[in-house]
Amino acid sequence: LNFYGTQALLTNFATPALIASKNIDEENSYIEEWINFINVKNNAYVSKLADFIQPANDNFERRNRFLDHLLARFSENFTDYAAMMYKFTGDVLESKHKKTAQEIADDKFKFLAEYDVLSYNRGKGQFCKCCDEVNCDAPLPKPQTLSIDETLEYDAQSIPVAANATGLQKRTSAMLGMNTSNSSNLALNKFFVQPNGSNFQFILQYNATHQLISTGTYSSEKEAFAAMENIVPLIIDENDENNSNIYFKVKAVSGGFHVEIKQDPNAAAIFATSTPVYTTKPAAQKAIELIKQAFLDEGMHVIEHILLRPLPFANKIQSPELDNFFPLCAALNTACDCPETDYYSFRISVILPYWTDRFRNIDFRNFAESTIHREVPVHILPKFCWVSMYDMNRFEDAYTEWFRENKKYKPDIQKLNQLLNNLIITINTLSNVYPEGHLHDCDNPSTDNPVILNQTILGTF
């Protein structure tokens, strides 16, 4: 008996006690002991096998090559994604924010692990309607046995909820390495603003019991949301291993500990604090990671315009109630060659949050749009919107209300029409947010965020 790790196997598993009590020739007699043995990650045998599979000095090069081979067998390619993530910015500027070889390998592995579902459902729309006499809010009982097709129908046993993702969204989210793949709320019930006297405070609900609340107040809801977005650059800067700035700190207060955020690490002013207090310092320290992750979560909404078409009785409604139905072609281009009377067929809107780390980068945005374009059927026209927290909150609120009524087998038509009209008004008033650029400073030259026409906005002095 002589194979890699034999000595470790004999020493740690095939002990004299096991050999004396089990029939070694009968595998089932020691299956429980074997499972317990291999689940101990630090035993010598498992460690040697891990080193054999992935040597410590390999830097994941072999694993990435192996995953690239598996992807190629399905005619899939992560080369452009890997190149973008290693540099993160394409050809405009060098960036200090990039994914490691391990993270890129993990993205490839996740894509392959879900490939059966992603491939089977790539052209599937959103599950958004109840059947007759079905409770729309209660999950259907799952059959004990499922066919192969039923197994791949990832939401067939679910209920119509706004979080159900389309096949396009599932696939492109995996291809772009997004850390969320459904249509769960990106802003609603997570980032919100509450009145404080005549002003407003921003709040982040980062878990079921704790919130991050601004210490200052703002004159409008839009201003409060914009202030909350300013936390993201602090996260990016603190996570940069090349500097020592610390904006998030755990402080002792009456009754325990809480998280404090400062916009200037050397200033006394506190920008936001967590509440209620934590009883232990490690719990408060862990909250910092939860807060950061909440701001950096990525995702998208894919809205099929055909679902927003005027209701059957719409021609009987007075025209002022119909003014807000999609003016897509005329609004974008008066010379558009698409039919002026149909803004619904073969069109989708893809709505993404602008504020996350990668989505603030114009090169990654272009890469994401290009990837989605390639995955969308050729006869479908996508429209991309990179929106702020304020606009995302407005959109998700309007979309959730419309979805909740529309999913009913027999919705209230008058109410549905009002909600539909409100949703289209909201979509039509979403504003694209571009990364902030900076003019060249001759005294302190830098290539960081140069001003590029149609791709950046000027910051303030």
C-alpha cells in the first residue's frame, strides 16, 4: 500500500482499534467513521491531499486553468471577465481594487456548479402570476419526487414574489461575479430615510435587529440618501491595503459597544452610529463587516416592458390618465425607426445600483452592459439605468406595489391601473448616475478618475 498520504491515513484513520472492531473489507462497516475523519479539515491526510490538489505556491493558476477547460466544454468563456477583474479598469486607468485569483476561480466554480439551472432557464421570464384558486402568499407543496425538468425549474415550487429572478438575470449575475443573483430589494427596506423634525435622517437596516443611523440631519430625502452613498468611498478607502485610514471603529458606550463612522478619521465629528448597542466588542466588530457588505451588495432588476402594457380597458379611460405610458422611442430619439405606437414589445429595462464599488467604475459598467447585451436575445432591446439609492428606493417601492396587485388571479383593475401608471412614471423619471471625475492637477498629477466626456460628472471643489 503506497500512495500519496498513505502514512497519514494509517496513522490517523486505520488505527489498531478501528481494524480490530470493523471489517476493513466491508466499506459500509466503517462509513460513519470515514465521514467523520474526512470532515476534520486539519488532519494530516486531508491536508496532504489538499496540498496535492492545490499546492500552496500554485497561486490558483492550475485551478483556474482546469476551470477554464470545463467552461470551454460548454463553449463558455471567462477570459474577458478575468482580465477585467485582474486590472478592474480596462484601458483607462490602473486601479487598486481588483479580485484575487482565488475569487475569480470561485466565480467560475459557482457558475459551473449552477450551469444546469442557468442554461435550462436562460430564456425564462419572471414567475409573476397566480393560478386560479391558489393562495399567492403560500408556497405550493413540493412533490416528493421531481422529474429532471422540474428539478431545473428553480422557482416552479415558489410563489410569485418580486424577488424571483429571470433566467437572464440569473445567468448574467453569475457571469459578472455578482454577490446576489435574485431581485431582492437593493434599497427598499434596507436603505431608507425617516423624518426628524423638519429634516431627515438616513438609516441602514443591516440585519434584523440593528441599524446604522446618521448623527446629522438633511433638508430633503434626496439629500439624505446622497449622504448615505458617501459611506461607500470610505469603505473602499479603508479596505485598501495600501493605506492606514480607519473610518469604522468600535467604541465603548453606556451598556456596551457600538460602531462609529467618521468621514475624516482624524476629526471628532461622528457621521453615523449603530444602534442598539452590542453587549460584547467582538459582536460590534463583526457588525462592521455586515455594514460594509450591505453597501457593497450588487444586483439588478430586469423589467419586461410587455408586462407594463396598457390594460384592456385603457382605451375607455380619459387621456390624462394615459399620459405616462411609455414614450420610449420619441423620448430618446425623434428619428427612431421603431414603431411609435409600440414601446412595449421586445424591450426590457435593466436597472442597477450605481453606488457599489465595481459599479462606480465606468469600464466595468461597459463590460457589464456588453455581457448583458450578448446574453439578451437578438430581437430584444435592453435599456440600462445606473441609479442612485434614492431612485432605486422609489423604483422598488413602485414595482413591489404593482407586483403585489398584478400577481393576483383577479386583480382590482382600477387599482392595478393606478399602480401601473405610477410604476411607469417612476421608470421614466429614473436618472443615470455617472462616476465623479476630476480635472488634471498639474501640481499633483494623477490618473485617478479622469474626466471623460459622456462617462463622468464633475465633482465639487
